[in-house]
Amino acid sequence: MSKTFITCAVTGAGDGPKRSSLVPVTPDEIADSALAAAEAGAAIVHLHVRDPDSGAGSRDADLYQQVVERIRNRNRDVIINLTAGMGGDAVFGGDDPLPLQEGTDLISPSARLSHIEKLCPDICTLDCGSYNAGEGNLVYISTSDYIRGGAN
């Protein structure tokens, strides 16, 4: 019998809180959901953080730290997997793709990893390629150089 590892993506990405009030938003809610997932059998919790006021995705390292500390204070065994993908969104115009449109959140590879360097989670994600995301003309950008830089 092979072993199975269950990963729970606690908050998901995108505009989850707009689609369901059950998506955790605050650091306390995210940590509580991660701990509940671990208690239910998840070996890994994949975490994004959100702005506590708006529910929008955030790269705030202090929010990540609050979540990680809350989880570690109650559970030292669950594997914490922090996203390293925030900051790769480019929204193109329809007939005229440039300049990039509202909703673009595109930062350098090193800036995408600042919370990873600060918190040193058990594992983190590295999106290995660009892809169409969400609705409309949103593309997630992860070039070959970005991938190599993130992996180093």
C-alpha cells in the first residue's frame, strides 16, 4: 500500500471570500482552518494570506508570520507550505494589450519570496510557468529566469 499525503489549500487564491463567506480571511481564521485541516488528516497546509479588511490576497510578511506562529504554537507536526506565487498577475487590454490594465500585480522574483526568506517554512510553492488565470485577460507570469531565481 502506498502512502498518501493530503494537502489542504486553506484559503485558495483569487477572490474566494467573495464567492463564499466560509473562506478564512484573518490570520486567526486562516490558522484555525489550517489546524482543523491538520486535525482532519491533512499532512500539509498550503497558505496564502489576505488583507483582514478587504479579503484581497496579500503579500504582507507580517500577516504570514502571524499565521505561521499561531499554527506552530498549537501544532508542530503539520507541514507548512507558503505560497511564493503572489505578484505574478498581468492584466492585458482587449484590442490593445499595453499598457497593462487595472488588477495587474507584477513584482520581481525576489520580492515574491521575501516572506519565504523571513519565515523559512517547511516547503513553499514555486509556480513553474506562466498560465492563463481567472477571467478575461489575466495571465500569471513566471518566466524561466524567474523560476531559476526562485529555485536558488
